[in-house]
Amino acid sequence: MRVAATLAILAVMTSAAFAGGGFEIVIPGRPGVPIIINGIDASYAVVEGDWGLGKGTHVEPTIYGGRYIDPVPHVGHYYPSAGRMPGYGRLEIEPPANRRLPQPAESYHQSWSAQSAPLPAQSNVPVDPPEIIYAPQDYRRGPHNLPR
């Protein structure tokens, strides 16, 4: 009886180790942003055999339902590095080097400055007062009879 219970517990505990070999359905975290795996858009597709970073080995995943993504998109934009002329747009004409140049622009200079606000009018308080200032005593009322 104990052997059967031990085998049942052992079978239940080790089955969790084999749970990582199933399939996953890939759902993008942000709409419109594709999940690309090895040049295939795997958004909303089934991926099997993707072990990720959890294992020390690399397994090539199998993607069911993904679509191939062209690595060089054929869009209607002009890329000067491609060496082709654009299909439409402005016709750029380079002027000759010996053409008549326009008059040079007049010189322009601008500067900024900042300064502190002017000091207020000087009072009878010294610039470097002592640490303790003794208040004059009115001895007619007594030292503890202060005006209210």
C-alpha cells in the first residue's frame, strides 16, 4: 500500500517537469506589433518546441499558422543608397559649378547677458554684523516689564 502511494506521489510530482514541452499560442502584447521568429510572423499562431531561455540547449521552434515576412520590404519610398531614381516626385537638377553665385548675406551678431538686481539702499545695519546684538534696556520699566 505504501509502495503504491509513493509511486502515485512520485508520478504526480515528475509530471510537472514534462509540462514545458507542449505548444504555445503567441499573442502580441501590443496590437499592430508583430512577433517575428526566424523571419516568420508568429502573431496568433501556434509555436511548438520553443524552450526560450529556460534550458541550456537551443531547439528550432515549429510555427503553425505563421506567415513569411520579406526581410527587404518593397515599399514606395525612395532610398538614395539603393542607387535607383525615384518613380515620381521632384526632379532635382544640380546647378553647374561655375554658375553666378548670389550676393553674400550681411553679417549678423547677437549676444545676451545677465546680471544681478541692483542692491537696495544701504541701511544703518553694518555689512558684517556681530553674532549677538544686544537690545537696549529701558531701565525705567525694569528689565522684565516689556511693552505690550
